[in-house]
Amino acid sequence: MLALGDRALRPEVLLHTSEHQPRGDHPFGSGTGILVAHVTVVVGKQVVRVKLLPTLTATTHEVTGPLDKITAVVQEVPQARGPDHGRESGLSRARSPSPTNLKGLYLMDNQAEVGRYDRGLEILRRLAGEDEPAVTRDFNDVAPDLGRLTVEFPYGDVYHRSELDLRERQLATIGGLTALGYALPQLRFHIAGALNIGCSRREIVEAIMHLASYTGFPAVLNAITVAKEVFAARDDDEPGYADAEPEPEGSRYERGWKALSEIDGHAGEAVIENLKSIAPDLGRYIIEFAFGDLYVRGGLDLRSREIVTIAACTALGSALPQLKVHIHGLLNVGGSREEVVETILQMAVYAGFPAALNAMNAAKEVFADRD
């Protein structure tokens, strides 16, 4: 059987050859040769070429192909001759492999590392809507490890975490990529991914529109253009856009001030107060537009809007005071500290570790203020 992460697969042996190869650095002396076995096996649907080299304690290998990071160990084979002849290793007795002992071939590395790739690939497949996502194959000719790392860290490590569900992570990612402004191919992928895991077109549109007061209109217009292209390419009947909403009751300023007070609380009110002596109109615009026009819209709940805002402010990197206000905001509308931390962690993938570190320090200060 082949042990691959949590899976056990039976290999089908296609070819076995061997050669006696001199080895000058062999521990038994420069005149000692070693028997090298070349084995081709099928793991599931993948053909793997394995080169087995017997050593004192276990049979090591070289593997090429899609599983080139996994270690092969041949078990239940006789001990190699030499000064330590007869000593059992922790894994097996090692000797020259033969076709008859391929039943004992195990493909292992660090099982946790294999698990990272497997669970990351499972999540990536859900988002991509295909069994072989492009990132796993498109860079094999120039940077083969990049595809593996892209599966393992963003998806196997970060997306796998349970404190935010996949819908929330996709909305946060759309917010962060919209804020970055230069990652439109990745934004296109994650808009499609959000649809694939159950987000509605309305939620995606609202998440992008919500950011007009944080990222500016050019970034939002570009992101909406990408969303429009993704929607047009899909074969479904879901409407691409929400109908124009009726004007909410009350003046824009009144409903905006009410929303700001409920969401951001004292932190938001302090921002407006500080503007009165220099730019009172800016404070009025924040109240009327950001809160009176955008926050009160339907289609996306307040908690999701704050997650999107935290993601965008983290990705921007230059909005730490505003980030602190909206960390308060998420906590005020029912979000948890764990969700704040997870949203920032998510942005380490897209905006980088410096942005995430700075944002995490801001969160730490907010948490301390609230204790």
C-alpha cells in the first residue's frame, strides 16, 4: 500500500529495473557498489518514477513528477552488509529492493506536510470548480515549487482554519484584492470562487461597492468591471445586479449618524469631532456617504461589511487609524476578537506579512482598550 497523507493507495507496478552503481562516498569504502532500483508505479491516476538507494538504516530515494516532495521507504527487506550488519533500524531492515517487496513501498515525508497540501488542494478545488486548478500546473516549467507553496500556505494553512467560514474568507479576500488594486486576475479568480462556494452576486457587488469610501472609486469601478465579466461568463439565471434600492427614510446625514454611532461607537464619533476644527465638510461626507449611503444598504449584513472593511484597511497598509475604528466596529456589531484576528491573518496571503503584522498590532491595541 502507499500511504499518502491520510490516504492509503495500492500502487500498480509498471516497470522495475536495477543497476549496480559504483559509489565513491559509500560508508563501506570507495570500492563498494550499491544496487539501484528504478521503479515506476501508479498512485491513483498519477505515474511516479522512484529511484531507490539502499543505505545502512533505510532505503532512501529520489522522486520526480507530481509527488517529488514525498519520501519513499521500502520496508521488510534484508539488512545491508557492512559494519552495522544485523542491526534493526526504527523503520525497517534495508537491503537491495526487488519487485517482490514493492508491497512494502510507502510514500511518506512528514505526514503533516502532506496533509497541508491535501487539505489545501481540497479547498482550492472547491473554489476553482475543477479537479486540477491552474495554479497546480501553470508554473511547473519555471517555478514548480510555487504551485505547491500556493496550495500549502494560503489554502492548507490559512483557509483551512475554522474561525471564519469559507464565505467570510472569500468576502474578505475580495475586499483585500479590491483595495490592492493591482491584482485583478486574482480578484477574478476569487469572485468566481465566491460564487462556487455559495456567495450570491448581490453579496459580491455589495462587498465591492462598500469599499468606495476606503479604496476610492477607481479601485471599485475596476473591481466591479471584473465582477461583471465573471458574471457574464457563468451559465446561470441569477441576476447580475441588484435592483436600485429605494431611498431609505430620513436624511442621509441622520441615517448616517445613526449608523456610525451604532457601528463604530465612540471611536467613530471621535473621528468626526476631530474634523470639526479643520474640515467639517469631510466629516459630513463620511457620515452621509460612507454610512448614510453605503452602510445602510441591503444585500450584505453589517458583520460581513466590517470583515470586508478590516480586510481592505489591512491590505491598504496606510489606514491603521481607520483600521482600529473598524476593529471596534466589528466587535460592536457582534463579531469576535477571533474573527478580527482571522481576517487579518487572511490578508497575510494577499497583502503580505508586513501589512498583517502592522494590522495585528493595531488589533492588539484595540483589544487592550476594550479590556
